Amino acid sequence: MVFRVSPPTAEFLRETWETTGALVFGRRTFDLTHGWGGNHPLDVPVFVVSSSVPQEWVYEGSPFTFVTDGLQSAREQAQAVAGDKDVGVGAASIVQQCIRAGLLDEIHIDLVPVLLGGGVGLFDHLGTGPIDLERTRVIEGAGVTHLTFRVVK
Ligand SMILES: NC(=O)c1ccc[n+]([C@@H]2O[C@H](COP(=O)([O-])OP(=O)(O)OC[C@H]3O[C@@H](n4cnc5c(N)ncnc54)[C@H](OP(=O)(O)O)[C@@H]3O)[C@@H](O)[C@H]2O)c1
């Protein structure tokens, strides 16, 4: 897959590729993207949290592992594969569960200038208390601002 982006975004993406060793996603995102067409663009193992296993996606050499015994299990399996690299988590329900469980170290937002007006809120269902973040990086791309926050624990 080829991305045509500005130099600051290219550098940011390259760094993300180099530092990410595995991903954890929710089943809805997996279904919506049809398994990213067969392989996630980051080309790393993906652990999909779900209550069921879609047998058509279970084959020798598949980049997808379906985890039916919970997020903690998915996280442990992903970290074991990632080794010293980072585990990235995507999809709203997974991010929310990770924040609530204190599992998230960093939040990356790729902010684009459009108001969607609806859809699934990424930061819903987080409970009542404020969750403090420290902004650690701002990268200006063309039409996108890459924001990085450290979750203060
Ligand atoms: N902008 C972005 O970068 C980005 C990235 C990713 C996703 N998205 C968007 O986010 C939305 C999807 O997020 P979502 O929150 O609706 O769904 P999701 O997190 O992708 O998937 C939710 C599903 O994952 C499974 N699941 C989650 N936690 C589980 C647990 N602890 N144990 C077992 N199964 C669990 C359940 O599937 P089952 O019950 O079916 O097994 C649940 O219905 C979509 O709109 C997508 O486009 C945006």
C-alpha cells in the first residue's frame, strides 16, 4: 500500500511502523474493514477481540488471531509477539476499555479539519473522573495534525 503524504507525516508514519509490533482491535472494526482487505497496512500481527471466531479468517499464516477470552488476554498475546515494540490499540470500545483499565500509555490523534456530526465517539464511556494527559508532540502535516499525549498515571 502506498501513502502519498507530506514529509512530516511520512516521517511520523515511518516511526510508527518501526515501533509498532502488534495491534489489538475490536471485532466491529475488523468486520467493517473486511480485515483491512486481508492484512493491516502496518503489516504486523493483529489480535481481534470478539465473542466468536469467524472460521473463514482462520488459515495457516493468517495475520489475525481472534481472542475470545477478553481484552487482557489479547493484550498479553499481542505484547508477547511485539516484544520490545509497542502494542497499538484501535477501535473505540477497545480504547475505552484500555483507558478505564489504566492500560494505555499514549494516545495518538490524527486530527483532520472536518466535523462529522455523528458516529461512534472515541472518548465516550470513560467514567466520571478527569483523565489527565500531557501533550508530548505536535506534528503539522498537510491537512492533518498528528497529536501525541502521554496518559498521566
Ligand atoms: N478513526 C480511526 O482511526 C478508527 C480506527 C478504528 C475504528 N474506527 C471506528 O470505530 C468504530 C468501531 O468501534 P466500536 O467501539 O463500535 O467497535 P469495536 O471496538 O471495533 O468492536 C466492538 C466489538 O468488539 C468485541 N469486543 C470488544 N470488547 C470485547 C471484550 N472485552 N470481550 C469480547 N469481545 C469484545 C465485541 O464484538 P462481538 O460481540 O461481535 O464479538 C464488540 O461488539 C467504527 O465506526 C470504526 O470505523 C475508527
